[in-house]
Amino acid sequence: MNLLSLTAVELGKKIKAHEVSVEEATRAALDAIAAKEDAVHSFVTVDEEGAMKRAAEVQKLIDDGTLTGPLAGVPVAIKDNMCTKGMLTTCSSKILYNFIPTYTAEAVLNLEKAGAVILGKTNMDEFAMGSTTETSAFGETKNPWNTEHVPGGSSGGSCAAVAAEECFYALGSDTGGSIRQPSAFCGVTGIKPTYGTVSRYGLIAYGSSLDQIGPVAKDVTDCATILETITSYDKKDSTSIQREETDFTSALVDDVKGMKIGIPRDYFGEGLDAEVKDAILAAAKKLEEKGAIVEEFDLSLVEYAIPAYYVIADAEASSNLARFDGVKYGYRTKDYEGLHNMYKKSRSEGFGAEVKRRIMLGSFVLSSGYYDAYYLKALRTKALIKQAFDKAFAKYDVILGPAAPTTAPKLGESLSDPLKMYLGDIYTVSVNLAGLPGISLPCGIDSKGLPIGMQLIGDCFKEKNIIRAAYAFEQTRPYQHSPLAAE
Ligand SMILES: NC(=O)C[C@H](N)C(=O)O
């Protein structure tokens, strides 16, 4: 049996039943990584020794009854912007090429408490800035469905690793679509939880008011299980929320009778690929056939989401990334004259082009004279977008639409035109601006053989609604393994 074709929850059950050992599962994942990395390049770091050592420890804890949860012993890959004690954490940037954190991110700690075995760290757009994983300083990741195409981004490494079946599940982070869009491009499932649900402690900040960690896996059951495991109130993150209902797996029921689903008319205009459109509308029909009430409506303000997002995210990034100065850790230039010159040269040499563009844009919109015109206006737009969603959720349980306007573009097509790349985030960024939960799951394959993803958006704290709708839809089509998975 090819163990890697199992979902995380399926493997967890086999481990619990002593049909598969944790070491066997970990060895199988490491072998898959060794066999596939040349083609896909999902990982920045693979910790073979650490993973095997940990696998033996976890097996003991399972055997003595200490670890009993559904993810005990299941190997995972972690996006390289989450700190892992003693393990290289680069954000796919030259400026952090040698950074070994002294502590582990809370979300990762929660997984470890549940018995996860960390295989390594996955590639990403540098500091999560990008939609293709091509801005990584360590080379691009490729799409397991067709290695001439991008996997999406910024959690492209995590999504490609799941789709290529190099791991059983992964963690990603989502500032403006970074979990949902690459999940769509790679034919896997990913959740961006309500802002404040998963601790950001130890997540290297990009846009602090937007960033959330979430699961990437083969199916909705895995995602709900992982989300349940990583959700926790954390005093170390001042935006962490003490949530009441976090039993997300209780929403895994194949029943959408009476559920009200809204389809924003404004999501289906110019720029949306015809095949993507057809697949999304066909998915809506399936849910309707299962008893959901599906209606079109006008969400409004959709065209303002991208400018507002890129002003706010870049402003926060310009401030967050000020800490990378070559003084205490990370890259420092070799030759310099004086402190100021050292900062300047280290940052000029350490950051890539996209990161520099955003730091400059972000500093500009925050500078006196422009603050009101850009930053403040973007914040007001954000508030209006939230109101538009509030109005929609007064009527609908879930909003259904595409995760991205197209399927995965070819490698190299997006880098030369950043504006075009930004426009591809049209369906995802507003969800972060409003702090809402969103799930992306596969709903078709286009004529090029590339996966199409649909997005379900819920009101704040209503993950269960999107999980229920996603689960019900998922029952209508089998999971399709990528060509690279089978190898
Ligand atoms: N980080 C993300 O969520 C991806 C988004 N495309 C961005 O570059 O900001």
C-alpha cells in the first residue's frame, strides 16, 4: 500500500490500530520527499534525522497510551515562516538564510502536543509576498499537476507537498489568500480561519492584522481535525480570541438542507476564466440539489479590495520587516562603512525585489502627507468591506465563489507583471480584510488538466458553516491525486 495516498486522519487511525508504525509512516514520507523533490521543490529544509528520532519517541507515547488523538504520529510539513526551535526558519529569504529560532510557534507546539512528526519546512514566496512561490530566494516550487506551472502562493511549498504526497498534511499561513489560492492551484483543501483563532505567536509577521495560520490537506475532514488541534487561546498573541465552539469536526455532516448560500454576482465579471466559472456554478448546483438554497446577490465594493489590501498589507510589512537589519541574526553584508551603511547594504542584499517593492510602497503610504490619502482611506475601505459582508451574512450562511480567477499560470508568467499578480487575489483578500474564515477545495479540472478551486466564505466564528457546506460538496466528487502523487 502507498501510505502517502492516505489522508492524515486515515493514517492516524492505522497508527492507533498498530497497523502502521510512526517510523514506517515517517520513513515513507522521507522517501517520497527524496524521490520527488527534484521535480517539485516543496521544501527548504528536510529534517530527516530529527523526524526519525521524533517518530520513535511518538510511537512510545502512543504505545503507553499518552497520545491518543487523531493526528498522533502523523508526519507534517510546516511553512517556513513559522518558528521551529532548533530548525532553520528562513521565510524563503536570504536575509534569514541562517536563522535558527530559540522557540517554536504556538500553532506548531499545539501540533507537537498532539503527536505530530515534523518532516521539515516548506518553500514559500519570500516573507509570504507573492502568489506563485517564485519570489522565494531558494528557487521556485513547481505544481505537482504540471511542473511547468506555478503551485500558487505564498504557501506554495505546503500545498505542493500535500498534492505531491510528500507529507500527510501541512500548515500554511494566509494574509491575502496564501492558503486558499495555492490549495486551489494544487487541487488540495485549505482553511483560513477567523482572525484570532490560531495564535500568531512565532509566525514571522507580514501583515499582522491579516495573517492567520491554517491547515492544508487532502480533504475537509483532515482540515477540520487539524484546525481543531491548532486552535487555542494564547496570551502571547494579543489578538488571540478565546473561542467558545471549536469542535470543528462536529460540522462534518453531509447535510446542507435549508442552508442559505449566496453567490456574489460581482465575482463573475471580467477576468474570470470561463472554465473556472462553469465549475463554480456546477458546484453551486450540486449543493442546491442537496437541499441548499442558492441565490445570487450583489456584494459590492469588490473592486476596492485589492487596492485596500495592498496598501494595508504593505504598510504593516514595511514596519514588521524593519527588524531585519543584520545586527543580531540573519544576513549581514561583508563590507561596510559604519552602522548606517551596514543596515543599508545588508537589507539591499538580503531582501528580494518583491519584498523591497512592498517595503517602499508601505513606507510611502505611511509617510506624512500621504497617510491620510492612502493608508487612512484603505482602513476606511476595509471597514466598508466588513459592512458589506455583515449585510450579506444577515441573509446567507455561506458565500460561494471562485478561489482564484484562473487556474495555475505557467512559471515565469507572473513575475514580470506584479500588478497582474496582485489582481489574481481578487476573491481572497477581502476575506482577510474582514477577518472572516474561508475554505478552498477542489471542484474540477480544466482542459489543461489543472485543478479548479472553489471558495466558501463564512461569517466570523462560523467555520462550522463552511466546513459543513464543503464536506457536503466533497461527497459529490472523489479526491483526485496529482500525477506526481502517483509516482
Ligand atoms: N500572503 C498572501 O496571502 C498572498 C498575497 N498574494 C500577498 O502577496 O500578499
